[in-house]
Amino acid sequence: MSKLKTVIYTGIAVILLWSCNDILESVEPATSLAPDEVLSSEEGVNALRASMYAKIRASESSMGFMTDYFVGPSAFTDETRNRPGSTRFQAYTAATGTDGETTHLAAYTDAYKIIQDANLIAGAIEEGVLDPNTHDRYRGEALAIRAFAMHHLVRALGYEPGMIPASGPGAGWDLGIIIRTEPTLHLDDADRRARSTVDEVYAQIFSDLSEAKSLLSGINDDNTYITEAFVDGLTARVNLYAGNWQAAADAAQNAIANFPGALSNTADAVAGMFHENQGNHPEALFKLVVNPDTENLTGAGTPTFTNNGPAAYTSVQWVAQIPTQFVIDKYDPEDYRLGWYGDCIENQRQGATASGCGDVNANAWSILKFNGVKGNTIDDYPYFRLAEAYLILAEASAKASNDATAGSGALNTLREARGLDPIETANPGALGSLQAFEDEILDERIRELAVEGHRYWDLKRLGRHITNPDGSTKIRNDSHRYLAPIPESRLGENDLLEQNPGY
Amino acid sequence: MYKKILCTLCVVFFAFQFAYAQTGVVSGQVTDAETGESLPAASVLIAELERGAATDIDGQFRIGNVAPGTYTLRVTFIGYQTFSQSIEVTEGEETVVNPALETGAIGLDELVVSGYSVTPKRELTGSISTIRANEIQDVPLQNIESMMQGRAAGVQIESVSGNPGGAFRVLVRGNGSINAATEPLYIIDGVQISQSQQTDLTSSSPLNSLNPNDIESIEILKDAASAAIYGSQAAAGVVVITTKRGAQGATLVTARAETGIRDASRRVSYLNTEQYLDYYSEARGWTRDETRQSLLNFFGSPTGDDQLATTNWQEFIYDTGVTQKYTISLSGGDDRTRFYLSGGYEDTDGTAMNVKFDRMNLRTNFDHQITDRLQGGINLNLARNFQFGMCQDGNFINCAPSQAMFEAPMSFPFLQDGSYNPETRFGLDSNPAVVRDEVDRNVTVLSLVGNANLNYRVNDWLFVSGMAGLDYRSTEDEQYRSPIAAPAQNGFITNTNRSVNNFISNLVFNARQTFDAVHNVTGLIGTEYRRDFSKFASTRGDGFPGTFFKVLSASATPVTASGSFSEFRIGSYFSNVKYNYDERYFISLVGRFDGHSRFGSDTRWGFFPSASIAWRISEENFFNVGFIDELKLRAGYGTTGNAEIGNFAARDLYSALATYSYQGNTALTPTQLANPNLSWEEAQEINLGVDFSFLDGRITTEVDVYQKNNRNLLFERPLPNDSGFEDINENIGMVRNEGIEFNIRSVNVSGRDFIWSTRFNIGLLRNEIRELPDGEIIEPNSTTQRLEEGRPIGLIHVPEWAGVNPADGRPMWYDADGNLTYTPSQTDDAIAWKDGVANATGGFGNTFSYRGITLDTFFQFSFGKWGFASTDWFFTRNTEFLMNLDEIVLDRWREPGDMTYFPRAHHLGTDFPETANFRTTVGTHAIYNASYIRLKNITLSYDLPVSITQRVNLRGVRLFASAANLLTWTAWPYYDPELAFDPRDIYGNVTTASLPTERQINAGIEIQF
């Protein structure tokens, strides 16, 4: 019997030991990993980098850095209007009086998801996982993308530095956004924070961009990832918003110098610039590549026909947002950039035949910058083009030296490339005063950058009223709606988060 | 893992000695006490050893190889009281006992299979409902769940779908979870059944592989005191299914054949073509000729002239199905070896189109006494079942249950030349005839459920048993649509292979000892390990050259390939200690310590205790009430868990999502933040009960009162989004279920030739949400999914209907202030109206036996539940979509002064000026009472007299005819008052075009020899 007892007791002891945590902890999910496995391996970090870029395209459900980003600022102002009968993006275009929907301009959740990925790459990769050069480069990319996302948020939710109103509902309102520069690795990291001031946010953005520039120094050969030229361009853009004219001009110069390409300067090259089988974005300092066969614009699901890309709204499917006569009228007939427009029915490939485009512009054109030529409504997306650097250079140079003619050189370079006469002959009055020059720059920005996510911000950063195509005022610059609201549900989960005034 | 099985077995294998001690024999003859006639096929059991024998044709039995000792011999036979007697077995001698059974009901000596042990009912301290084989033996249903329906107080069972083999929603004492609702834990012969990876092509139950004829008993452990031994998986109740085993004696062969027909239990009355024309003309203000022309333009004519069709689509979709079912079983054994072998085949054509269920199964239950101390056994069930499925539960234009509502009588399936009509309501690919003939939904399930076990008797008081079990299920889903049914893809086929490999092993020490003749101590301690590993792979190919092939290789374009796996593991220790003093005072303590891979790292192990006591007052000396045989009070309190929180809900996750790739590099993206404290939902339950038995066991009743509080409910707590995460899984919230259960069985007449017995049970239930995150209402504007503290789950929240304005036939509602309004708003005017909780459910039945003839009727009922039939309501009350029109429109307003229920004829829901959309505004008028009483089963059977069967050398012949769901009494105007969307539907208040429950009539014969 003693032998028997020994066997039994040994057996039980073994079983008790085996049943411990080990067995239970070794269960692993099929398509997910624990953080340390991702952050401590080169493959993991590369996959995380892919996530950071992919999120610009594919945030969980919304179109924050996609259709909302590109089409929203146009539909909200005067660049596009709904084709009669179509309702897509109507919330933007129909915004009148006290109604209207500026919420989506902010892309609140999407931006912070991008920032989280950037923070992970910038701050959570373990030492020695990557070779130092790659580590620097990834960190540089992450800082630039963080700056990009933060700037998009802060321009929607706060007044620009120096533009804080002295009266009205926004009097003295200096809050920007919540700054997050550390990755959320644990529940404790997901703490409740208050919004920082606009000045603090801009300081953080400049600091990120400055470090990114040094980390990406000389990296300009692949514009499908963040380049030094893009960092320069973004620095120029943020300085322009902040009113740092000289810094904006300097950074724009750097962008032009560091970018390996040049402005397209023939009618065909300009017209085909956005066409992925022709020009394929020769002027993009950074373009986000989207493969229509495998990559959806939202994060989930099997790639199938996707109908939420900008192209679906502007030209391919719904043909809902049509360029206004106001925009078409800005062009000289010689302007190569008229090649970006075309017959709205001819260029439609999906859905019920679009009718009534002619009610929005006399030629019944749609805008073809995004036309999903690879067979879907998904294109590659340029987040900064060389032309914008010239426009910033022109505007900032003039304002820095308080002299309109100081901006004419850069402006003329762009005009020449687009088949136009110099401004001195085409519109000499534009050089008569800074105000006239600013008006001319705004017109040139419409001609060049329509439906690329600029118009609303251009009016706002200059403190102008938001206008309708007929010139009437849609949102006054002292209206509370000038700033987007913080989404209601975000306020519910964070009692330190203050809503913008008036909401 | 396999090391672990080995080890479990090793312990048991090597722990015995291969030697026989001297043994004795127990034998005798079982007779009827009154007549002295011998009773064949009575069950004789040595309770302590769980060894038994069946009496032979002369009532003789013999149990050999019994170790010396004192045992309880128990003899049971249908229609007789249990015989129980203490016997003494001595070495090398034959103990002869001749039990004489008294007629009457089975009393408190019956054995109940509870957690990891068998307990005589009189010793129970918790609440367990038992359903025995003889109650359900002739019920012609495919599903175990449907057989349980109405037979256990407090267990609510609703059909999710009427297709044979379909799933059920089973609620044991109400639903206590919001985001982690789950089925009860099903255990078949000790093997816990997995719910993972079931088909998504049709409704299907994981219990389909079991042949109901193989079932010996179903025990439902209802209260925490009974279920806590199953710890973190027990909060939704535990259903223990025990299959038949062989008994010592001559081999008993039972052959059974049965066949029958079936039909949808209810139809809905829709307008015919002429009535439709009337309504439509009135609604549009057209003449009948104009209307006819308009409908002809839309639907065409089946005869090619100007005759509109008069199709009865319900008849097209629901027709009569045929069932055939065969089972043959062998059981028997000698003093060393006992076996039960059975094979079954069932082939059932359902009522809806091609819906079908068939099952082939083989079962082997084998027990062998290796030495007098060591016993080994194998239970094995192998089954292949097949379902031809049907899409349902949604407003789908290409699914038959919704098409029964969507296709108006003017629509028709075939043109004159026999080809498909391309002009049905949603075009050719959604023509119901195309759906019937050009779409396959094949589900093939291979299932193996079995275990091997060894039981070792260490000494008189200690037993060790080890078990290794497997529940393996492979499910092949194949969906095919011909180029006609899927023109956009030019036909496609999808193959999905799913499998679940659910392994379980345990080692249990059982002890029982009596001290000083009055202190009875029993106890068990055990350890268990379970691993549930599931995976799937799915492929799809598009484009077929016509309808020749239905295989992937013939498709032009491979479209998708996907696959993944998932698993969970549970390691446990458990113990149950029971003590009773002189079978008068009972106490039972249970504790289970569960470690679960799903839980957070800081809360991986949970402890689930329970304690219960009982007092058999009737055993007290002072108790002196002659007609009461048994009076027992029970009280118990305990905690169980619900671990159905998702396999990785507690972890930090970076997920590989191909669609999140960038330039061909798959992304790993942070998707979930860890909550190391995430834990099981916890149910705390108190149960008080009384058991009565009086008039010599002729009447037995049980009454239970309980309150169950489910706490720490799983919710997603929002996080500040600027953290990069939107929410985190946390344990917040509480739901309470409380109720009363009453069960009574009586033998009303017990004569020599005539026996009449009655049974009745009812469970009363109240459900209430007690706590939600931050006390906030969830889905405040939802009509049927609003969750609010102080209200039940399944609240129906709608504006109140005020009737039809007699002046102009407009619909009216009340606003929040009780004033009439034509434009109610859900946000402002909705009131808490009814709910989807069935507050009173149960069943009652009578059995009449006269000589060999037995008539059994069983009714099942459900009261208190209200529901919204969304498809019926949205699509069959006006002509907006030119779909069927419900008969309700006949009671419409026609001229001023009419007091009606239905507004004036209208085409669109928006046709009433300055009035809310009548079609889409759900008010109290849209909510109907889903209470019902159903004649669930009626069986007439005839057992041929022994005098005849003996002459042909048969032990028994039985002829029977039975019907299921034959009659239903309900105010519910639509197809089926059983409203459950799926087995985990927490609301239970909406139905959207589901297959109705089927009505069946069967007849068969059973021969024993």
C-alpha cells in the first residue's frame, strides 16, 4: 500500500503543478500580439510603422483624414456645392445660419489614433531593435506625423496664434487641444487631461518638426513615406498659420530646395498630375499610397468596392460635390489647371447617372483631382504639394517684408508653370497693396488647391468670414461656429476637457 | 496537455492492484406487491457502487462480483414506488433479496446526477430539476432543448428558429447578463460541450449530435448551491445530460421505428388579390381598373393576359415535411461487463422549402469491472448530421421567411413556359423559386463526444475516478448560388470549414463514511482541466460556367481566403463536502477555484463557493402528521461565474489586420488596452425551498424561491479618446432575477388497471437592471433595446397609441403629457410599455394508463412576454412596397364616424397630412402579447400484454402515435410567439422573419426482445 500511496501523491502533485498559471497563460490569440513582442522586434516595429501610415487612410470608421479632410473644407465654404438631388456632404454645404456641422472637420478620434501610433514609434521602441539610422528615420517620421495630426486638430478646434478675438463668444479663448506625446501603454496612461493653450500646442508642433527635420536630414528619395522636404513644407504651413512670416518663407524655401522634383509645366503634365497612371503625383512632398485592390478606406472588412473615398463624392459615384461657378470663374482660359475638371457624367463610373451638375457650374463639370483611375474610388493622396510651398513662399515673403512685390517671384514661378502670364501683367493691381496681394494669393490657392483640404482653413487663419459661392457670409468670424465643437461623447468621458465657447 | 491526460490516467492505472478479493453475489426476483406478478425490465441498483442490473423476463436479477460490505439495494420501475433496502454482502455467498414493489409514484429515493456525483433526492440541499427518459421517450422532436421546454420550473426555453435542428434560447432563472449572455453549460456524461464555431448558414444547436432516445435523464442545476461546483461557467445554469447505460442481465434489444409529417405551426392571414385591389384603389384614389392596370404593369400576368396572379406564397414557401426515424439499441451485461450500444438514423424534411435535417449516430457506453476495486468505462457518441439551412432573422429580400411577407399575391414564381419569373418583387435573383432551386446552404457536422474513465475503490469509503473526454466537432458550411441567384458574381461558392477541439479531463476523489450510525459524511475533491480550441478556414470563388458544377475548382475567380483560430483554457480545483446527521439535518459546502485564460493576469483565479442546508422535519420524532411522508426545508447561498467575456478581452492586443496594410506591409495596430483586473461576471444567488411528499408518495411537490444578483457585468467603459483608445472592458453593472418555482406531481388514481397521474410546474420570474455604468440609460432612444436601471432587460419603450381619429382616419398617439398628437417623438413621448420577459412559464401534463394503453398530454405555457414583429409590422400594413397586406387592414377607417383600429387606406406611411410616418412609427399599437399555451405533446401508446409478447418471444411491443406543437392558443397575430433572435438574445422582444415552430405528427413502433 505504501507504494500505491506514493504513486497517488506524486501524481496529484504533478497535476496540481501543471494546472498552474503556465497552462492558462500560454494561450495566444491568432492574429494579435502582446505589445512587447511588437516593440522588441524589427518586424513588429515595421508593422507598427505600416499601421501609422495606414491609419491616415483607414481610421476605424470615419473619413477624418480622407474625404472629410479633402472635401470638407471646400464644401463648407465656396468651392463645391451639392449637385441637385444628391445629399452627400449636405451637412457641410447646407450649413447656414446657426445650423451646420463643423464637427467632422476636426477628425478628433482619428487624429489621436494616428498620434498614438506615432507616440509608440517615437517613444516605445526598445533600444537596439533597429539600427540607429533606421531608428532615427522612424522617429523622425513619427514626430512629423504627430505634428501633422496635431496641427489638423488645433486648426479646427482653436484660434490661430495671434488671432484670438478680443470680443464675441470666443473672446480670450486661447485653448488648443490635449497634447499627448507619450504612448498609451497601460491603463494608467489613458489619464484625463485638460486642453493645452494654442501657443503650447504650436510650440510642441514646432519642436516636433524641428527634431524631425534633423532626424530626416537628407532623406528625400521616397515620397511615399515622410521626407525632409515634407517636414519643411509642413513647417512652412504651420508657421504660415502662426503668422511667423519669415520662418514660413524660410521653411518653404527649404522645402523647394530639398524636394528632388519640380513643378509640372506643360498642359498635359499638369492635367495628368493626379492621374495615377499618368503623372502619379510628381509634385507630392508626401503622398499616401492606397492600393484599391487590397486596402479599404476603413480599417475593417474585406476589400470590396469602397464608396467612401473622396472620388466617390466628387466624380466617380455619387458626384455629390460639384465645383462651383465661383471656382471655375477664377481660371484664365489658358490655365493648364482647367485640365483638372471634366464633364461630370462622362467621368462618372458608378451609380445612377448624375444629373444637374450644370446647376452648380455652367459647364456641368466635376473635379477630377481624385478620380479613382485604378478602378475604385480610392486614389493616392498628396498631403503636401510643391505648389503649396511656392504659394506659402509668396504670401509669407510679402508679409515678412511688408511688401507685396516681394512675393511676386514665387507666385510667378507657379503661374508660369501653369501656363499663365506673370502677375505683373495679368493683374498688376494685386501688387498694389498687401491686402490686394492676399486676395490674389487666396484666389491662386483656390485655382491650385481646390478640394485638397485648404479653403476653410485659409479663410479662418486670416480671420476672414466663411463665405458662400455668391460671396455672402456663411459663418461670421466672430461666430462661435468658427471653431469646431469637441464631440459631445468626448466630453462625457473626460471632465477636464472643456468645450469650445458657444456649444 | 496530453501529458496531463496521461498523468490523470497513470494515477488511476497504477494505483490499483491486479487482484481479486473474495466477492459475493446479490440476486432475487422483483414482483408486484399486490398481484405477485413478476416484473421484467425493472432496474436494480447497488447504490453505493452505482452498479445495477435489469430484471429478465421472469423478474429475476443477479449482480455478481460484489465486494463484501453493507449496501443499499434500490429497485425502480415505472409506475411503482422505489424499493429501497439495506443488504449485507459476505464473501463467497449469495445474498437473496425479493423486492415486492408497491404501485405509486417515484418518491424521494430517486437518484439525481449533480456535479461530479450522484445524490439521492432526499439528500439534496439545492434546487435541481430532473427530466427522465420516460417523460420524453415518445416526444417526436429533434432537439434536446425542445424536449426540456416547459418541463422544468424556472427554465425558459424558446425556439430561435423552427428549422429542424435549430437553436434555442435557454434561460435558467432568467437572463442576468447584458454583454456576455451565454447558453447554459451543457455536460454530456461528464464532457462539457463547446459552443464555439457553429455554422452561420442556418440556425443550429450544438446538441444536435445526441439522439434523444439515448438519454436517460436531464438534470438542470438551477441554484448557485447546486451549480457552484462548475464555478466560472455556471452562472447561466448547468444542464447535465446522462445517457443510458447497460445493466446486468440478458441482452435487451430495443428497435424503434417512427415516421410522421410536419407543417408550420401557424400561418398569417394576408389579403388575397381581390382584397388587395380594393385596398390599393382606396389608398391611391384610383378606380379598380386603374389599379389593376397599375399592378399588371408592375407584376405582369402569369397567364400573359390581363389576369393578375393569385399566388399563396405561404403555401409555396411552407409545405408539409416528412420525418423518418430509426433507433436500435442493445443493452445488457454480466457481473463484470455492461454495455449499451445504439445506432440511430433520422431523416427529416422541414416545412420551409428544402430545409432538411438528418442525423446518423452511434453510441457506445461500456463499463467493465476490471477488479473488484477497479472499474473502467468508455462513453462514445459519433454522429454526422446534415442540415440544409435557410437564411432568416432579418429583412432580407432573398430569404424565404421574409419573402413570405414581401411577395404579394399578384407576384408569381414561374412564367407560363416554366421559367423563373424575373418580375417578382425584387427581381429574378430574389424570386423565391430561385432561392429555392438555385441556392444551396449545406451544413455537415461531424461530432465525437466521448470519454474514457477509470474508477478505483481505494477502500470502503474512498473512491477515485479519472476521466478524459473529448468534444470534437467539425462543421462544414457550403453555400452555393448559381449564376441566376448571384448574377453580380456570376454564381459563387463559399466553403467554410470550422472545427472545435474541446478536451476535458478530471480526477475526482469521492469519499463517504458514516460514524456512530448517524453522522454521514460524504465529500469529493477534484481537479479539472479544459481546453477549447477552435478554428476555421473560409474560401470563396466567383464565376461559374452555368449550373454544372458546385465546386471551388470550377469557379473563375478566387475571391477570399481567410482563416483563424482561438482558444481558451480552464484549470480548476473543486470540492464538495456534505454532512448529515441521521438523515435529518443536512449541510453541503461547495468550493471551486477556477483559473481561466480569459481573465486578466491579476485576477486569473476565481473562487466560487456555496453553502446549503436542509432539514427533513418529517424525520423528527415530534413530527407526527400521518399523511405527510416527507417535509424538507432547504436553504442555500452561493456564487457562480460567467466567463463568457471573450477569449482575449483582458489583454493588450496589437492586431494584424491585412486591410490596415501600407504598401504591402501588413500592419500591427494597437486594438485593445489590457485590463489586468478584468474578471468574470458573478452571480450571487440565494435559494429557499420546501419539498413535500404526502399520501404515500402519491403527491410530491417542490417550491423554491430565489433571488439571483448578477454583478460585475462586462461593459465597455469609455476612455478619453486622446489616449488612442476608445474604451476598455471592465466589470460594472448588476442585474437581478428573482422568482418562485412550483412543481407538483401526483398520482390521482392508482388502480390495478388504471393509473392517472398529473404533473404541473410553473416558474414566476422578475428581471430588473439594478446598476449600469454611471447609472446612465443605454440606447435611450431605442424602442426595444433601451437599458435602464429599475427596468427589465427587454423593455419596450414606445409612444402610446391613441387610436384612429374617427373624423378623418388619421392615426393618433399621446404625447408625454397625455395629449393627443399626430407627430409623436420617440425621444420625448415614448413610455415604458411592456417587456420581453416571460414572467410565468411552465407546463402541465396528464398521463392516463389503462392496462397497456397510455395517453400522455403535455401543455407548455409562457405568459407576460410582449414583442414586436418588426418585419410583419414594417412591411405588411400598407402598399408602399407593394408587398403582402396583413388582414389587419380590413378593419380600416372608411368614412367619418368609423371607430376603427387601423387608419384609412393609405399607400405610403407618410400619406397622412401633418402626421408622423405611420409605417415606421412604432407605438404601443405595434406591440403584441406573445403569451401562449401550447399542446406541446400528446402521445397515445399501447404496450402489448406480456401474455402475447411472450408467445412470440418478445419482451415488449409498443405502438405509439404522438404529436408535437399540435395546438397553440395565443393572441399573437403573427407566425410564432416564440421570439428569440439567437441563443444569446438578451432582449427577447423582437422577431424579424424567422422560421416558425413546426407542428408534427408521428407514429411508430418499439419492439424489445
